[in-house]
Amino acid sequence: MKTRGTRRARRLRGLRPRLVVAFGLVATVAAATTGALTFREARTGVLQQSQDATIRQLRTQINERAPALGYPPDQSALQRFAADVAATEAPGDWRVLATYRTLRAPSVAGDTFPELTPDVREAVASSRATVFQRVRESGRTSLVVGMSVTFGPPDGARTASGVRVFLVVPQTEEQAYVDALVTSVERAMVPALLLAVVLALFAARGVLLPVRALRDATRSIAEGRLDTRLAVNGSDELADLSHTFNETAAALETSVAELRGMEARARRFAADVSHELRTPLAAMSAVTDVLDEDAAGLDPDTATAVRLISGETVKLARLVDDLMEISRFDAGAAELHLDEIDLAESIRRTLASRGWSDTVETRLPAPDVVRGRVDPRRLDVVVANLVGNALRHGTRPVRVSLEASGLDAAGRLAVIEIRDGGPGIPEDVLPHVFERFYKSDTARTRSEGSGLGLSITAENVRMHGGTVRAANHPAGGAVFTVELPLRRDESSEENLS
């Protein structure tokens, strides 16, 4: 469940969702901005046109009827004047109020004109210009227009009569137009957003296909298929990236091929040298054996030289054997010859054959408690190399223990532990103890061993599917731990079942 949730979270953070979101946001902002600008311009145009038409018509009506109004007008004259001006439009559309000093004459009796604000009244009283204002009252928008009635020639100076006319026109039709614009803008945003998502998917597909191809090609190279190449299409940045990848992969393939060739030649050289040395070494070993037998009868200097040659010949023979073994590992020619054995008994035989039974302390289980299918010869090499390393580089006591521990994917594990009583292994050396020919002291050019024992041990353990670790024990000394899977003999299991 956790892996599935992690994959889902990665998909949500992927390039495709981000492109879709980005295109959607851009389309939404663009549509909203365009819609807002269009709405503002259209609304301004509709209201401005309605406002100009209303003011022109009101001014025309006042200019036509003002000469017939007697001055100073009385209440009834103002009432007729307001009613005549209001009658120019459909009943109820225009509401007119005519005032003269303290007189008020609405076109409809009892109309209080709540839309007339003090600002409009004051502006009309202080100026001869036409004053207008949009007022929203009880959810309805109305246009309020106010102007003073003047007398005089059209092209000359005109005199204020003191009569003021206020007009209130509901803008229901204009508001319907504005509402229709809002609805249109809202409806237009949905197709724009859908179109942006479609474009984003196409754009994401165009970007993701080369990226996925690059990912698969990279993974293929990581798996060792160095001949993987990408198809280069077009001349954009992704095509340049594919071309660069192909050049890099070709250079890597060439370099790896050269390195593999050099490694193969080096392996063949080591194997050939080791093989060619075995014959003269066999002869030298036979001669040194004869000289060792006669060393007691030789003068001291000659006897010392004979023993030195004999010892170095033994070391050289061991080194050649180790090199041959390493070359077989490198060439993949090493094989396991499995047999079901008692691991405790095998360890006892290893110690006895090398004369270490009295030197090494053991903590081994009873016979047949820890049994498994292993290669007896390679197990002997593992134990001998680790115990010999502890005796050479550590101090006594050297302890060997064996136990069956836990379960892994394949079954039980045999845990072999070799511990010495020495000062331990320096922390900077621990990561390198299984490397070939590694020396913790660079000034030390010679050692008793070949420098390949621990490497051979690690390879033998790996062939069994196990692990080997080096560490320092809390109580002091170095400790090597080998874990081997205890495979069972399938035929014996079938017989038992």
C-alpha cells in the first residue's frame, strides 16, 4: 500500500499533471482577464448608450415644454409639466419630479423619489450642467438625471428659471444585457479551460514521449545493454538531448569494451603466468624438499640459504595457487560441488589437518545439528583462510564458533564466527580487508600470506549465496562472521516426507 501510494504521489507530481495545471491556469487567467475586459467595455457601452439617449430625450422634452410653462409656476403647472415629460415614455418607465423653490410636483402622486440623493440635489442646485448618477435601491439599478430649466436663445446666454427637473429611469433592460454578458463570459471559460487541458495533454505527450524514451534507454544502459540508442527526430532541444545521449552511450560502449578487453587480457595473463609457473615450481619444490632433508649436514650458512629458498618456494607456490583460483573466479569458471555435510565436523577436520586443534578454541554444536548442502572444499578454504589470518595477524586466543541462526528467504543460516584476541582492525582498514593485495601498512612490502586469502574467502562465500563481514568485537580483537544458507538435499527431503 505504501509503494502504491508513493507511485500515485509521483504521478501527481509528474510532468503531465504539472503541464495540465499550468495550461489550465494560463487559460483560466487569460479567459478571466479577457472576459473581464470585454464585460467592462460592453457594460460601459450599454450603460453609456442608454444614459446618453435618456439625457438627450429628457433635454428635448424639457426644451419643448418649458416655453409653455408659466413663470413663476404654481403647483398645478408643475404637476402638468412633470406628467407631460413622463408621458413621453411607456407608463411607469419614467418617473419625473419638478421642483420650484418649495414646490414639489411628482409625475405620480405620492412618489417620494428615494433614489434622489443629497449629492444629486446639491449638484443640480449649484450647476446648470446635467447631472446623472446610477443608484441601486432594493436590488434594482436606476439612472437618476437632474437638470435646471433655463430660458434664452439657443446660441446665446440662457437664464436659470429656478425650475429643476429630476428623472428616475429603471435600467432593467440594461441590467439584463449585463447579466447576459456575465453568463456568456462564464460559459466561454469552460470551453477555453477544456481546450487548454486538451492542448496541455498534447504538449505533455510531445514532451513525455522523448523523456520516457530517454528514461528507458538510460535504464537499459544501466542494465548493461550498452548498444542502446535513441531515435533522433526533429531539431529541437529534445532532439539535441537524444543526440548527446547517443554520443555518450557510444563513447561509454567503446570505453567499456576497451576496459573489458584489458581486463580479459589481464586475466588471461595472470592465468597463463600462473599455469606456466606451476611446472618449474613443482620442480623447485622437489629440489627444495631434497635440500631440506640434507640441510642438517650442510654448513650453517648453506643450511640457512636452503631453508630460506625452501620457505620462499612454498610461499610462491601458494601465491600461484591463489592466483589460479582468483583467475577462475574472474573468468566465471569456478563451480560449486555441493554435498550435504555436517558443518561442525567439517570445521573440526579443517583445524585438525592443519594442526590447529590445540591452538584454536572451538564452540561447535553436536554432530548433525547443523547440516546443509555446501561445497566441502570451499568451506575448508573459507575456514582455513580466516583462522590462518587470525593466527598470523591477531593474538591468542583464537575462537571459532558455529550455530544455526534465524531464517532468510532460502531457509536457515549457518553462522560461523572467527575471533582473535588481538588489537583489532583499524577503522580505516575495515572497508578494504577483502580487497586483493590490500595492505594496511603501505610501508610493509612483504607479508607471510599472499594477500589474496581474504579475497578468495569472500568469493567462496558469495558463490554459496552467503555473506562475510569483518568487524571489531566490543571486548577487543577482530571478528569475522560468515553466514551461509543451509540448503537441504531435496532427495532426502522427499524420502523423509
